Amino acid sequence: TLLLFIATEIALAPLFASYSHTGREAFAAYNSPEAIISNLLLVHSWGIHNSLTWNFPAWSLSTEWAAYLYFAFTVVFGGQRFLPWAVIAAAVSAYMLIFVAPHHMGSNHDFGVFRSLLGFAVGAMAFYAYRGLSRRWDAAALPKSLMTCLEVLALAIVIAAQMSLGLSQYGAAVLMAHMVLMIVFAFGRGHLSDLLSLKPIAYLGAISLSVYMTHAWLLLRFINVASLIEPFTGIETVRIEMVGGQPMTMLNLDPWVSTALAVMMMAVVVGVSHYTYKFIELPGQQLFRIFANHFRQPTAGRNAPVSRSTGSAGAFRAAG
């Protein structure tokens, strides 16, 4: 998507600078040339820029990359017991987000690395908790109605925690509620789990990365069209707001029109993401799988420690 953003910047920025009052020069503000390299290296949200850059939702991919490196470092140099390292990462990250980061759980380009480290560490802790519980009692023997109640209760706890703490100074504590949610839903025994297993919902989960990576570009194109028609209609269709110290162009439409456009955009995003998932993401996964298999140790395929590390990584990724 970075290449798509760059191509769009080259092609459209001069046009909008000429025909819209919200236009700007190409490669300015959050689309600076120096941020291209940091985006390619996935380090753009490691506190090296003063704002979000280019495909702004991709800040979390940058911070997740830092979490992956932490996980790899601890596996290589810390032995097979990852749980203590997860606890350390969670404790340090929670401290930084509560007492140091100015925007706490709203951090992204500055202290976002600690958000991802906290989320991944809590995900790993949830995995260990689930594994321990599943060895001690059989969830399949429990009534489905009871497991459904536990799922509803866990979801209610997350909603209550988010509403009471949210982006406050102590918002990092909300992830403990998410850990409970992950443990309960990991058993997959309630009716809510059955609902989430339906093919349409499961497919939305499969293409979610493509949705995440394409929706910002598509949203900006909706805003571009609105800003272009503004001079011809005399209606103020867009407005400038300061977000994180940076000027951002926002739609300025009637609520009903905005709602209709939101529904239309969601349909477009899902439709586009279907094809980017099919023709970009899946081939990319296959390519990296071939690359990884080429360097994999032939004798490591069935070792128990490798299986344990892989399981931890799965839970680690789920929390992000």
C-alpha cells in the first residue's frame, strides 16, 4: 500500500492543490520523503517522527514488528520459557503507558511500541493460562449454556472496562479484561463462539489485514472527491481539523449523507480487500513460507520446544 500512496501523491496532490482549498504540496506534512524509508523498514512508529506518516493505520504494523523482534530475541537468548519475558514486557509497557506516555493508550507514532508489546505479552499470558486450564478440566463437559454465559460475561467486562477507563491514564488496565475474554473464547464452546465461526464472519477475519491496510487510502479518495466538488456546488463538503498536531481533512456533510457514505465505503473496502487478499496477501504468504522453509533446520520440524514457541506466537499475535 505504500507504493499506492506514493503514486497517488505524485498524481493527485498537484491537482488538489490547484482546485481545492484543502489541497497541499506533494510530499509535504505527513507524506514526507524521509518517512518513505522508515515505512519500508517498518520503524516509522518507533518514535522517530513527530506524527503519523503515509498509510497512517500502518503505525501498528511498525510497533508489532518491534514486538516480533522482542519475541525472537527472547526465544533465541532467553531459552524456551517465554512466560517470564512476557510478564516483564507487560510490566514495563504498562508502566510506560500509564506514567510516561502523554497519550497513554492513545499513543501511536511515539509510544505505540509499548502498546503492541503490552498487547502481545498479554496475549502470550492468555495462551499460557488457557493451556493450563485446558489441561485441568474439560470444557466440552460443561453445558453450552454455561459457556455462553461466560462468554457474555467476559464481553460485558471488556465493554465496562473500556467505558470506564478507555483512553484514560490507566487505560492499559483494560487489557487484563481482554485477557479474560481471550481465555474464555479460546475454548470456543459457547453460542457466541459459534456465531463468530460462521463463514461470512470468519472470512471477514481472514481479510481483516487487507481491510486494515486499504481502508485509509479509500477513505482519503472519498474525501478527495468531496473536496473537488466543493467549488462547483458552493457547499462546504470538507473541513480542516488539527489531529495530533497535524492538519487533517474531514468530511463535513449532513449526518444522513455521512451515514450513507460510510455504508458505501464499508462495502467498497470489503470488496477491494477481497481481491487484495486473494492476489496480494495470499501469494505473499506463500512466498515467505517458501523462503522460511528454505532456511528451516531439517531436524527442527517435530521438536516439542518449537511447537511451544509457535503456540505462544499465535496467542502473541492474536492480542495485537
